[in-house]
Amino acid sequence: MSQHLPSIELSRILDNPQSFKDFLLELIRDYRLARIILLFDEAAHVFSYSQQEKFFTFFKTLRDPKIACKAAVYPGITNYGKYFERGQDAKELKVQWSPLDDDDTKYIENIIKKRLKEYDIQYWNKLSSNQDVLKTLCICSNGNPRFAFHIIDELENNKAFKGNSISSQILVNSIRSVFNTKWKEFETLKNRLIKYEKYIAEAELFVKQTILPNLRIWNDKQRKNRSKLSIGFYVTTDAFDKLEKVFSMLSYSNIINIDYSKKSIGHHKYSYYVALNPSLLFTDLIIKDIKELKNTSIAIENNQSYSESSPSIKELIESVSDVNYIECSNLNCDFKTTDDNFKFCPKCGNKIEVKEEESLYKILRSHSVDNLKISRKILNRLKTKFNNIGEIYDSELNDIRMPYIQDVRIIVIKNAALEYMAG
């Protein structure tokens, strides 16, 4: 394994951010480069809470006119630490996608069109023969092309492409099936993001038992009154702040989309607008077709509003309000605090030990191969050779080869492992 270890010189360069920065500037000068751009993909997605803080300290230290650092992060689950200020130490750019924006849905449509035509032009012809079906598919992707292709795979499983055209009902049934799988994946986040286990559990119940039923009833009343329909709800900023992690987990999983621009609701109070994933709107009959989607409004008078006094919000706040205390390492001492600046206990002098949570990367690697989205028969064969996803992730393609698992299936298995590790 020694050949894989870094050289003494490389270890010296990587020893601290400043030496790495000096190395990069030297590289720029020697090769007469204009600048170096470092792209960090999903930085907050893989690191543990304390590792995130160290990363953004490192990120900040590299700042220089000739070095550009860019990191993909997730709202609400990122720990920037005490020494990094968003907006000051780095410009924050938000990726937005709207199901009501024709350009956004056209972008997804073009991806589907290109891929299906390359695979089988008849698939594209049947899918595009009904424009309402095609547009519903693009809208329900919610900006994620991969999700759109999961729906297409489900249509294939349901033999939808065997007929002359694809009906809206078959599409909705397929979307419902795929989103049910998404809920199962959301459930598994409790094993991935252990720090957020309680918020994940409460978030799912909140959407399924409160938001969806209430929104369905609300839109039924709006239809009777010939008023604009709703695709989301308002929540006061005070209530949102107390439930930020709940909403962040839903946003992270692309179940909701949060508009962080504050809207005045009167009496010096403000709210955020939270829109639901369009798949939920169509499969839960909150919105019944494309035409209804065009008859929606985000105006406050056309949407429900939740505040701290709302029974469901009040109950949710109480259920997630437990504080995570840091305790003294002395089992006979009852000192505990929420201040992570304490190094020693002020009562007995023993160390305050903060348990380091395991990084998501290590957690995902340790998961069973049963979590991969492949057939049970292939999984059973894989389990005779691999103990966990990490082993498949590290393996070469030929390492996966075995009876009944050859070229095509090897690629499918490897891609499934890569997708799982990507979250």
C-alpha cells in the first residue's frame, strides 16, 4: 500500500491551508496561469458537523484574487463554523427551479427528448403525442432530470409504452409509485444524517398528516368559490426559525421549495412561502391537471398560513424542541451545557468531551448492498462477494464480474453504488 501514500513533499504541502495556498500560487506563477478554480462538490453533504467547520475555515484561508473556491452546499444542514460568514467570505448563489416557469420545464423536456431519441425514438413519439402528459412529467421532475427518468422507468415497468399513447392516469400512477420510493429514501436519511433523525421523522408526519390533507380541503373550497388554487402554504418567520431543521430536511430531499423572501402578513409580521413538490400535488389530487396548475396563486389571500399558534405547528415545535446538551466526561458530575466553547468542566475540572459524529461518507460506505436500487436476484449474488456498498464503490469493474453478472449488469451495479454514495 506504500505506493498509494502521499510523498513527504506532498504531505508538507497539504499540511495546512496556508502551505497549500502558497503551493497553488507558486503553481500559478510557474505555469503563467490566470487563476485556479477549485470546485468542491457537495461539501456539506459528506462531512461530519465538525469537519464542515474545518472545511469552511480552510475554504476561507484559500481566498485570493488568483484562487477561486466554489462549494455546493445544502440549506439548513451546513455548519459554516464561527469563522466563516456567508455573503462576506463567499457569495451565495441559490439554484432555483419553478414548475410554473416554461423555460425551466422546457430544459427538462430537452434532456428527456435527447435521451429517449437516442434510446428508442418510438418512446419519445409516444410520450410526446400527448403534450399534457409530457408537460406533467417535466413539471413533476421538480428540476431533477434523474427523477424524470425514474418516472419513465416506472412507465416502462407498467408497459405504458406498449400502447399507442400514454394516458394521464397511467402517468400519475407511475409518479405516485416513484414518489413512494422517494418517501422510503427519506426515511433512510435517519441512518445517514443521524444528527437530524428526529427532524426527519417529524417532517414526514407533518407533510403527510397536516399539509397534504389541509391543502386538499383548501383547494376543494377554492374550486367551489371559483378562486385561485394553492400549491403551498405560508409559515411565519418566527415559527419557521423554530422549525428550520424540519423544513431544511424536506427542502434537502426536494419535497418542498422554500422562498426565503419575506412576505408581509400585517401587524409587523412576516412569512415565507413554501411550495410542495408538484408530484405530491398531482398524486394527492391537490391539483388535478395542467390547466389547474395554471390557475394557482401565491398571493396570501389564496393560501393557508401557519404560525406558532396553529395547533399543528405548536405540536411540531414541542416535539423537536429537545436541546442537545454537551455533558461533562465525569459520570459523577451533572454539569451540562449547550456552549461548545467549554473545554473543561467548571464544576469538577474534568474534560468536556464532544463526541465526534461519524462522517456521512463512512456511514454510507458501511450500509448493506441491499440498499442499492437493483433486482433482488442480483443483490443476492453480490452479497456472496461484497459485505457493504463501500466495497463495491472501491472496486474495479472486473472485480464485480461473476456468473450472471457481466458487462451490462456490472455497469448497472457500479452506477447504483455511485448514485447511493452521492445521496
